Amino acid sequence: MYKILFKQDLVPNVHLFKIEAPKVAKKAQAGQFVVIRVDEKGERIPLTIADWKQEEGSITIVFMEVGTTTHRLALLQAGDSLLNFVGPLGLPTHIEHFGTVVCVAGGFAVATIMPIARALKEKGNKVIAMLGARNKDLIFWEDQLRSVSDQLIVTTNDGSYARKGLVTEPLKELLESDERIDRVIAIGPSLMMKFCAKTTEPFGVKTIVSLNPIMVEGTGMCGCCRVSIGGVTKFACMDGPEFDGYQVDWDLLLARQRIYLEEEKISFEQWQSQHGISLDDV
Amino acid sequence: MPKLNLKREPMPKQEPKVRRRNFNEVALGYDFKQAQAEANRCLQCPKRPCIKGCPVGINIPGFIKALTEGNMLEAARILKDKNSLPAICGRVCPQETQCEAVCVLAKPGAPVAIGRLERYVADWQREKANSSSAPTPLAPTGKRVAVVGSGPAGLAAAADLAKMGHKVTLFEALHVGGGVLVYGIPEFRLPKDIVQAEIDYVTSLGVELQLDSVIGKIDTVDELLTNGYNAVFLGTGAGLPVLLNIPGENLGGVYSANEFLTRVNLMKAYLFPEYDTPLRLGKRVAVIGGGNVAMDSARCAIRFGAQEVYVVYRRSKEEMPARQEEVENAEEEGIQFKFLTSPKQFLGNAQNWVIGMECYEMELGEPDESGRRRPIVKPRSEFILDVDVVIIALGTTPNPLIAATTKGLETTRWGTVTANETTGKTVKPKVWAGGDIVTGTATVISAMGAGKRAAASIDTYLKGLH
Ligand SMILES: Cc1cc2nc3c(=O)[nH]c(=O)nc-3n(C[C@H](O)[C@H](O)[C@H](O)COP(=O)(O)OP(=O)(O)OC[C@H]3O[C@@H](n4cnc5c(N)ncnc54)[C@H](O)[C@@H]3O)c2cc1C
Ligand SMILES: Cc1cc2nc3c(=O)[nH]c(=O)nc-3n(C[C@H](O)[C@H](O)[C@H](O)COP(=O)(O)OP(=O)(O)OC[C@H]3O[C@@H](n4cnc5c(N)ncnc54)[C@H](O)[C@@H]3O)c2cc1C
Ligand code: SF4
Ligand code: SF4
Ligand code: FES
């Protein structure tokens, strides 16, 4: 059992857990993830490692409520435990001194990009961070991200905070400016990553994305997470999750993410009826 | 000399019509009378040829004799002497190519049903005997061994090492122990409470089982050795699915057998939504392959409610590597076989879901390296099979993680780890390996045998340490 040491509600549907998992904390690196299971009947789901403290033996995860498992997670409190917690899985982000790196985070992926931006900064890179959210209420960790970057640009789709629009707009402007950009790392919803890659492609700046296909065990033994990279099949849990954004077959990724929509709905409706929650409440 | 009795006692089974829609065990096991009748057919041959057919050399006439005498405890003891997993092997060993193949009654066509008797004795012991029968380990030696992977190879190695007095930690990547026995072989062929009983037995010997522990991601093998383990046994199996590399392979509805079986067996998708892991299954399912994995996938698919299930195999029936008994079971359950057929590509709809499989007809040519006749494509023989789910069951290779994170291991071009056949010793000091990681997909009993041999070799090595 893996104890929840600390819980924080970051924005209405996004929560942070600090979890006791010393073996994982000892080895965690930026860009890696864990696979968790709430209880005996639960699904195994992957979540990115947002932070880790070796001394404390803890791993921080940040998750958004989207379906059954993440809603069930959200009901847990500090002191409760998760049944399973495996990691650190996937390859760590490739970190070196590149020069100037743009780190783009879509929505709650700010938690995913944090350790990457920090590691890049520690290696002496100039880090330009961009944070895009649907609206003001969904923004968190703005100050933290600013603290590990040289410059931070925030956008909201509805203009309720900072610049109005999508992150791809300032990204494009930056690429058109005189500033030399050596690498872009874009993490967020699949469509946002796809459009970031489309934006940078004409400029030929290496663009890394972190893919989130459906996974089962996360150790390379089932092939559920397969993605097509430059026409070659790769297992995201083992060969990724980060890949060259220009090489990704986005349509395939999006289609494979939708495989279980109907079952996810059945599962969620059952869960809601058992918990006396209606769709309007969540 | 007893009279020659060529009537094998049939195994009681669930009716095909009933069992094809449930996940309960198919073969129900002998009762006392049936077991006695079958055991009495054994001739107690002075030369005991059957023993050589068993990869771990069980004293087969010995346990059968004890059984005929009603001395069940002795029969169980003889089995456990060589085989720590008799309830499992009695169910899943390919007996027709091992012990029963060399039984003197095999020639006239009715070998003693050694596997079924082994199962009977092991089940009796689990259900009836006092479970406090775990032997007391020898005095602690103070030596520590890390066993990586809890499939049959790892379980056997861990059990023997613990009995020898060593302190054993068993690391397992998944959330339960058992390896293929839990995530691959389905409940209806090997009930999971039997596997769990074997794991409980191993931990009762003092073995510490650490789940959720991927070696190479947490500590590496080298770190285990520097952190206080005196030796490491690698029993990580061959878990990486082989795909076909043909167009359409990543369409929705195309599963590797590993994913399909993991969802069904490990995650219990057949109990969805009570268990939360889903599985999307259609009406017409094609399973590609001809081994045990293909049979298991096909039989799970029919139990999931598929209307038509095809096993598509590129050679003919004679060459199929699956256990004969399971092929017969599959046929009885209504699985259809398409022999001499090989996929060319998968066709999808606008939603990227598979709707068909274009196939070639094949014919058999000259024998290849495996001694089986090589399948060759018949020109212009393409046809389309309408399917909405495909399961690729072509086999697996070892996961590269261990080899990639362990300095000084030697691997072959198939990704298997090189180890001495009799000792399991790898070329790397203090590291042994056995089971599918060394041989590629083989059998439960051969993996177990490799685990036992390595345990003996590790014990000798540890005794030489000071
Ligand atoms: C490498 C990786 C890192 C991730 N990191 C985070 C993170 O830090 N925070 C976070 O909130 N989410 C993260 N996700 C996504 C997260 O795993 C899914 O949101 C979660 O599985 C949804 O489960 P559910 O039961 O709540 O919803 P469901 O109703 O089951 O699914 C909702 C959506 O989640 C996707 N999904 C469902 N099951 C899985 C699965 N087993 N694996 C992957 N995706 C699935 C589906 O495509 C669907 O679109 C990550 C995914 C991957 C692959
Ligand atoms: C569907 C199917 C049906 C089969 N049917 C039969 C049958 O009827 N009869 C028969 O004799 N054989 C059968 N086999 C073959 C048999 O199951 C295998 O040969 C046998 O299980 C191999 O045992 P093993 O201990 O080497 O590996 P496995 O059983 O594969 O166990 C390896 C274990 O190591 C774990 N592991 C892997 N990497 C790591 C790591 N880095 N760190 C920690 N743990 C790790 C895995 O999670 C797994 O639990 C079948 C196989 C399959 C897939
Ligand atoms: S372990 Fe397998 S091969 Fe050996 S006697 Fe038992 S069934 Fe036969
Ligand atoms: S060969 Fe057959 S008949 Fe002879 S001892 Fe062995 S099991 Fe009995
Ligand atoms: S999740 Fe199973 S191979 Fe990646």
C-alpha cells in the first residue's frame, strides 16, 4: 500500500497527491511516469511524476478528473492509500545544454513540464515557458513555473486572464522573432501538441511531445500503448512517452485514445449511480 | 504383471455448450474412483521410461504406486520432491510430448494419464491435507539472493533457495505474482486460486515477495549486487509481443494476445464493469497463430460472446504447436480453424476500427530449420475475411529492459540471455538466469526446472563464500 502523505486541490477538477513511494523516488527523473491502481477492482492508469523528494521518499502526482479512476482518486484524502504504484516508467526527458528551449504546457500539464523546465534550467539553458489554459480558474503553478524559467507567457482561450488565445500564437511569434530557439517541448492534450508541432514544423525547430495513449501495464508487455513514429510502431511506455512531434501519426493516436469511450461511459455511469452523484455534479 | 488395460479413464469436463460461455475450469478433475482406476493401469515398468520424459524427472511410477495404495501424503511428497508446482503442471504440461509420450502404453495408444493423476494428488493435498506441510527451511545461512520475476522459473528458484536457508527477495513488476500463470493462461484452464496457493506456499517458506517492482527501473541488477545481495536469479520471461509489421496493424480492434489476455485474465475484464478494465470485443474474431497462446485467446473470445472465432494459421493442423488437448477443447467449443492462411493486411473503417483482414492462401514446401514444412504464399490467392477484432498470437521475445540495464550480460540475436544449460549461470559473475528469458517461450515445467537447477548452482556458489 502506498500512503497519500498530502493532498491539495489545485483547481476545481485538478488535484495533487504526495505519495509515499521511496523506491520510486530514489530513481525518478523528469519526464517519467507511474502506473497506479486504486483498489483490487480498479484499472491501472498512468500519471506523470510531477515532483519527487528522495529524502522524504515521496512522489508528487497531479491529475485531472476525467473518468471513473480519476474521480475515485479525487475522493481519497491524506492518510488513505493506493493499492499499487509502479515506477518510474518510461524514458526520462533528454536533458542537455541545448541553448534556448521553449516549454509549452497545455492545461494541467504545467505539472508535467515543471520538472523538465527545472532540469533544463539547471543545465544552463535559457527556458521560455508558455502556459495555456481554457480560462483563469484552471491556472495553477504559474509562480512555480516562472521560478524555473527566464520568461513566462500565459494565455487563456477566453481572455479571462493574461493574453487571450491559444498557446500556438505566442509560440509562432517567438519563432518568427530574432530569438534563436534550439528546441521546443510541448506537453498537454493531444490536439494541442499536434498543433504545436504543426506550428514549429515550418521553422524546423526540434519539437518534443509527450504522448498519452491508453496503457495497461506500462512496462512494454502488452502493446496497448503503441504509437506510430515516422511509420514505425513504438511502445510509448517503453520507447517514450516523449517523441519527435513531426514524426507522430496524430490521427492514429487520437483514434486509439477513443477505443473505449463507450465502456468508459458505462463504467462512469455505474460509479456515479453507486455514489449517488449525477452528471451535473461533476 | 498386471493385465494390460488400454482404456484411459476419461477426464470429466464441463459440456462444450455450457463452458463456451463461462470462465470456470473446463476439466473438472478425477474423483477418487477414477483416479484409482487410472493409476491401476500403470505397469510399474522396471525400466521406468516415463521418468526420462519429465523435464524435472518426477518419480512417476513411485507417486502412482503410492496413489494406488491410498497413501496420498506419500504420493504428494514424491511429487513435491521434484516439482514445486504439481497442481499447475498437472493441468498445463504438454504431457503428450513429454512424460506420456514415452510411457510404454503410448505405443498401443493409451499412455497412463500422468498429468491428470498428478493434478489429482496435488488438488487433494491443497484441499484436504493440513496446509502446515511446508518444510522447515535449513538454518539461515546469512546469504541473500534476489530473484527477479515471479513466473514458474522465479517461484521454483525462490522456493528452493529459501529451503536451503538463504534469505530470498522475489521482485515482480506486476501487481500479482505468477507471471504468465496469472496474466496469460486463462482461469478456465488454470484457476487463479491455485496459482495463488503456490505463491502463498513460496512466501510461507520465508521468501519476501515485492510486487510493483520493475528491476532496471528501480534498482538495476548491478545495484542489487552492490546493495547486499550475494547473487541474482533472472526469471523475467519473454513478455514482449511479436507483431506482424503489416499495414493496418495499429487499427482499433487489433490486439496483441498479451494485451487481450492481460485485460481478460489479469484485469478481469470479463467481470466489467464490476472490475473497471474494459475490453472491446466484436462479433467476428480472428486469432493469428497456432500455439497455446492462440488457443487461449480464441477460447477467451468465444467466452466473451463473440459469434464466430477463427484461428488463422499459416501451416496445417499437424504443425500446430499448441497442446493437443486444448486444440480438441477449442474445436468442441466451436472455434473454427483456417489452416494454410496468412494475413497480408488489415482493413479499417473511417473510425480506424478493423473491419477485415486480407489473407493469402499458403502451401507447404520443403522442410525449414525447424524441421516443419515451410509455408509459401500461393500467388494471387488473396481473399478477405470479415472480422471486427483481430488478436495477434505469434509469440513473444524477452523484454529488453534487463539486458539494457545490466552490464556484462550476453544476449543472442533473439534477445534471449545466454546461460549455461545445466547451471543457469550467465557470463556475468553472481548472475544466473532461467526460463523463457533464456529459451524464449517454452513451457511451465521447463522454466521451473531451470529455476531449480539454478537454485542448486547458486547454493553451491554461496556455500563457497565466507
Ligand atoms: C504517460 C502518461 C502520462 C499521463 N500523465 C497524466 C497526469 O500526470 N495527470 C493526468 O491527469 N492524466 C495523465 N495521463 C492521462 C491519464 O492516464 C488518464 O486521464 C486516465 O487514465 C483516465 O482514467 P479514468 O478512468 O479517470 O478515465 P476514463 O473514463 O477511463 O478515460 C478518460 C480518458 O482517459 C484515457 N484513458 C483511459 N484509460 C487510460 C489508460 N489506462 N491509460 C491512458 N489513458 C487512458 C482515455 O483515452 C479517455 O480519453 C497520462 C497518460 C499517459 C499515457
Ligand atoms: C497464453 C499462454 C499460454 C501458455 N500455455 C502453456 C501451457 O499450456 N503449458 C505450458 O507448459 N506452457 C504454456 N505457456 C508457456 C509458459 O507459460 C511459459 O513458458 C512460462 O510461464 C515461462 O516462465 P518464466 O518464469 O520464465 O516467465 P514468466 O511466466 O513470463 O514470468 C516472468 C515474470 O517476470 C516479471 N518481470 C519481467 N520483467 C521484470 C523486471 N524487469 N522486474 C521484475 N519483474 C519482471 C513478469 O512480470 C512476469 O511475472 C503459455 C504461455 C502463454 C503466454
Ligand atoms: S511435471 Fe509435467 S512432464 Fe513431469 S510428470 Fe508432471 S505432467 Fe509429466
Ligand atoms: S511408463 Fe507408463 S506404465 Fe510404465 S511406469 Fe511409467 S507411467 Fe507406468
Ligand atoms: S502499456 Fe503495455 S506495452 Fe505499453
